[in-house]
Amino acid sequence: MNYPGQFELLDIDGDKDLDMVSAARQGDEIKFYENVDGGYVLGLSLSATPNGSETLTVNPTSSAIFDVAGNAASTSQSNNTVTLNNQRISMTITAVNGSSSAVSDGSTTNDATLTVTFTSSAATTNFAVGDVTVSGGALSSFSGSGTTYTATFTPTADGATTIDVAAGTFTDASGYSNAAATQFNWTYDVTSPYVAITATDGSNAVANNSTTNDATLSLTFTANESVTGFAIGDIGTFGGSVSSFSGSGSSYTATFTPSGERNTGIYLPKNTYTDIATNNNRGSLPFYWSYDATAPTIVSGTSVASDNSTVTVKLSELVYDTNSGSGALEVGDFAFSISGGSATLASATPTSISKATPSFTASQIATPNGGLSVRTIDLDLDNDMDFIVAAFDGDAILWYENNGSQSFTQRTVASSGINAPREIWPVDLDLDGDMDIIAGIYYDQDLVWFENNGSQSFTKRTVDGSLGGNANSVLAVDLDGDNDLDIVCGTYSSSVLFWFENDGSQSFTRYTIASGLTASPVAIDLDEDGDLDLVGRLNDGSEKIVWWENNGSESFTLNQIDNSKGGLLSVADLDEDGDYDIIATDVTNGHVNWYANNGSESFTKSTIDNSGMTSAYQVEVGDIDGDGDLDVVAQTASGNNTADDKIVWYANNGSESFTEYDVDTDLSYPYRFNLVDIDGDEDLDMVTAARQGDEVVWYENVDAGYVLGLSLSGTPNGSETITVSPASSAIFDVAGNAASTSQSNNTASLNASNYVLNLNGSNEYAYYADNSNFEPSNWSIQAWIDPSAVPTNSDNDYFIHKIKPTD
């Protein structure tokens, strides 16, 4: 104020306290000063540290506080609450990786450890490692003081982890305790991503390893997690190309176009894309598919039975009644027409149909030294079947390159550093688009694989160099369902069955399935519960046929099927009732048996052959004669150079009644055979290796065709021509191509039957096209006049006799 004069104290605003008023002469002003009450400061005593959520209420006690007039303040008031201040210490959790790069809360990385920093808002002396709680890992190397502490966090496995500091675990110098820290979340991920390859024809699924007539396939690539960097250039193919690639995250699509009618493959090698944690991908199980747009045709060999009761017709490939590659042909699938002569058709449809019994033509293709195991695969991916042979006595693994016409050239996979290779399994083990070879080396007691460089040059890699027994069986299968190929290997002398888990980079961990197993187990989901079981025999002297049930985590439980002396076996739905049956040899008794599954893995034994199969060893199942049911092929292996060594097949009549046929009875210690289409005509050929005979032989399945019942009206005179045609959209190959109703090679001449020579004043003769068809009972000669005039013919296959009537 400027030159204040008199001031006065009085309650100006009526709130019972003294305000002030003053006048300033030179400032020409009067000022009023309100007395703003500062209230009462009340001492507060608390237990524990307030966290800021507490509300404090202050009330006058009863008849305790009065105004000047003697009015008592009420114990119920408004404006009498206050929130306590948060006095807790805060704790912040941060982390860096081994490169000192920050790892943010909620992130996913593949760091083996994290360095975690705990920063307190106030110095503390009693913060300890025990105040920290973690999940998915463990803390170590804890240190620090004041406001900063550090520790090392090590995850225990892939997955989510957390790091916490709970409230009230430590205090500052004033005794205030801490608030709970904000939880630090981190996902540890060192699992490589992978992509599953599937295909459709645009609307329907196309199965892996199938054959169809689709001009293109729609491919889908489904990753097990979101991936980055996956591009069209990462996709490998043979026999075709990809286009129209698109997608993101975990789903991508493309179009595959085959380069021609051939086998094809789509594959994704490892280390081409990454997941969010920057893990490189593992390779994908390839998608194999064959493109076939050629319809089946009738080939040469159409013929008529001597009595004109049937017509035999042969087709270029295995055929079916439906376009899905299933179903035996029926009478309505063919149509007859006839021209010339005197006979006509009583029915334009065959009266019956049956599949004639095929024959086998043997060809020796190789002479390895003690060839024991033989496998077939298109090793060089040139659209034909090659052979791979384990030459047990020659200490070599050989392959025989097919030139496409079943002429074979010997090549070497390995000829040194292996002592008695016994079992081999060709497969793309490293998923890089070419075929490698897994081998069990008998005397070395090791399991190896030969990596193909893409040009059929092989490098030996060791899976296990100390099996502890003679390796005598191998197979490759994704046993644990993680999208790579594991290996199952059995040993003879120690009789242990192992499986080797592939980590996706062909580094293998050995696990024991069971002791007492040998003789090539079969991996199949026998109980159809979604995991792979194993079926085989014990090698404990009992030779029991058993199966090992997988619990889904590759823990196996032994179940007995039969206590007979089992040899090698095959698994198939022999009786076509929707479950898997077992077909096995009985080495001791020389039997071939099948065990019918009732659907609950309870088996009933039936004998297919109970004689003549001394030392029966291997058995396989397939539709040998192409009649729509499953036949059985068995091979003996006596090893004593006797006639006991043979291959036979058993034709199924569709009701599991079998007829035996020999394939080869002149083998010397055959060990392993395969059923496979070697010449590309869709039927099953055979190939075997005979150790003591030092030979590999393939047996071409020579189709005998379909026998069609023929019903005629009238008597054929031999000049009739019968034409056999497929009905419209009735006969299909495995790819779904329909045989045309217009064909070549589909005609034959009827044979003259019960021909009567009528003496009507003119020359007359009758003939059969083949003199072997001549039967005197087919002729009726009513008169014999001047038999001297018999015309000649340069074709000696004709039987001609002329009758010349005279006056």
C-alpha cells in the first residue's frame, strides 16, 4: 500500500474470525483482507504403507467442538474425507539380450538368456533375489544396491515367461514398502517355423503322392506360425513351376503347372524365411504328385474264344469303374457290336466280366556282389523308376539308372567305408528336393545316410556310429508329427528297436522303443487314433507278432497279435472292412497267414498258404491282377540254394479265398522284394535281390486283360467281326481319364461254329483263322464229292477244304 493510514480488525465476512481493513492515503484505496482459515493440522498414525487407494475421514467427536454461540459441531459431516498419498516404492523391470539390445515387454525372441534390470524409485537395502517371482525360467547372478539391481534370466523351454516383484517385499530407508512392479512378459522361441504344403484342383483336395489329370493345382502353404520373408523364390519344384504367389502371415497360395505328363514335386528347403523371433525355417515335407492326362486305350490282343463264348480285351493301363481310381469294372462298362456273317448279338452288353490271370516276365538287371536289399525310387527325378541295391558281400551301395525303357546302368552311391550294408531306405531326408539314402550297416553297427547333392553325388553322414548291435532294419517316417523325417532302426544281435528324432536339421536324438524287436517293423496308425504305431515281431526266441501302441507322445506299449513264428509282415485292409489287418509269414512252419482286425485291434488268424512255403520270409500286399481286391505276394529265403527259394502270389477272389501262382522258382537266397510299377503302366511289377545268386531281377506284370461273356444269336460262319468298345464315361484310369468309346485294336473275328456245307451246285468252303482252333465236332459234312480239288494257300495257318460237286 502507498502511505496506509488507519486499519481495523473485525469479522467482516461473518465467519467468526478477524479480517482486516485499511485505507491508503496516497494510493487512494481501501483494502479488505479476508482471513482464510488454515484449518487444524492433526497428527496421523498409520500401520503399513499407504498405496494411494485409502480414504481418510475426519469427524468431530460428539459435543466436542463449539462455535462462539455454543453450537456443537455434528459428528456427521461433508467435506471431511481425503485420499492418502501413495508412499510405496515403485520398481521397474527392463531387459536386454546378450548383445545389449533392449528386449521389450511382451516381445518374442530367441535369446538364450536375458539380463534383467530392476530399478527402484527409492534406495533400498533389503531387495533380494527371493523377492522376484518368475515363470518359464530361472534367475541367477543376482546383484546390485541402492536403486539398481540386475540378474540373468534363463528360460527352461519354448513358451511364455514372466518376471514379477510382488508388493510389500522390500522397503526404503523410511520404512515404506514397495508397490507391485508391472509384470515383465517375454516369449522364448527357438523353434523353427515350417510350412505344410497342400493342394486342390480348385474345389477338391488332391492328396500327396496321388495321380490326377488336373492341368494345374492350387497350392496352399500353411505355416505353424506367422512368418516373414517367405517368397515365391523359396519354393522348389521338379516337373513343373509355380505362379500367382500371394499371402502373408501364416497362409500363402500359388498355382502349380506341370511341365508335362510326369511325376512332379513341390518342396521348401530350410533357411529361406523366418518367424517373429528370427528363427530360420526348417524344410517342409514335399508334396509329390503325378500329372496324367492320357486316357486308357484298348491295346492289341483282342481275341475271341474258340467257342465264341468270350472276348478278351486288354487295356493300356490299370483301370477302374469310377473316376476316383476305385471300383472293379462291371459288365455295363463295355459294349459289343457285330458286323458281317450270319450271327448276331443276343446282348450288346457282356454277360459276364472277369480279370484274366496275369503272367510275369523276368529280366535280370544287375549282378551285384551279394545284393541283399533292393529299393525302387526315381532317384534322379527323370520320371522313371531306378533301383538302389545294398550289396552286402560287396560292401557297396549301388544304384541302377533307368533310361526310361527299363534298360539300366550301374552307378555307385558308396563303395568304401561301409562293411556289409544290409538295409536301405531312399527318401528326401533333408527336404531339399533330391533323394537321399539311409542305410543300416550291419557289421559296422552304425546308421548312416548319404546326402544327395542334387546330381546323384553322395556324401556319407552318420546318424549313430554305435548302435550296439548289427543294424538290420531302417525306415524313415515322421514319427512325432513335427514335419520332418525321423528314422526307425532295429538291431539284430542286441535286438533293440530305436527311433531317432530329427530336429529338422538332420541332427538326431536316439530313443529306445523296445528290446527284442527285429525284422523291419511297419509304421502305421493301427488303432487309428492319430499317431503312428509300430507292427513287427519279437526276436526273443518266441518270434511273436506284436504291435507297439503309441500314446501320442512316442511312448510305446507292447500288444501281442500272435505267438507263432513270424517273419516279415505287411499291414493292409485285406478284407476291405475299414480297419488294418496284418499279413505275415510263418518262417518255421512255412505258412502265410493273415490276421483280420475286428476294428478294436483284436485279431483272428486265417491261413492263406499252409504248405510249400518252407522258410517263408517276406510278404507284401497289392492288387496284382487289377481286379479291385488285394492280393498277397510272398517270398521264401532258405539260403541253401534249393527250390525252396521262390516268389509266389495269391490271387484273392474278393472274399479272401486265395489261389496260388508261381512267379519265380529258380532263385538263390532272395532276401528283399518290392511291389512297384516299374514300366509305368499302372500295374504292380516285382523286383527282388538274390544274395547267393548275385542278381537283381525285375518281373514285368504282363496283363492278360478282361474276359467278357459273349451271347450270340445264330451260328457264326467265321466272317463276323465283333467290336468291343468302352461305354461312355465308364472306364477310367487312376487319374480319372475316361476311355473313349472310339478305339483301335478292339475288333476280332468270330470262329465258324458247326458249319454245314450245302451242296447247291456251287463251290463252297469254310475256314478257321488258326488251325489250332479246328475241332471236327464243329463241322457237319453231308456229302463228300471229288475231294481231289483242294485249293492251296500260302498261309499255313489256314485249314481249307473244298468240295466240288459234279453231275
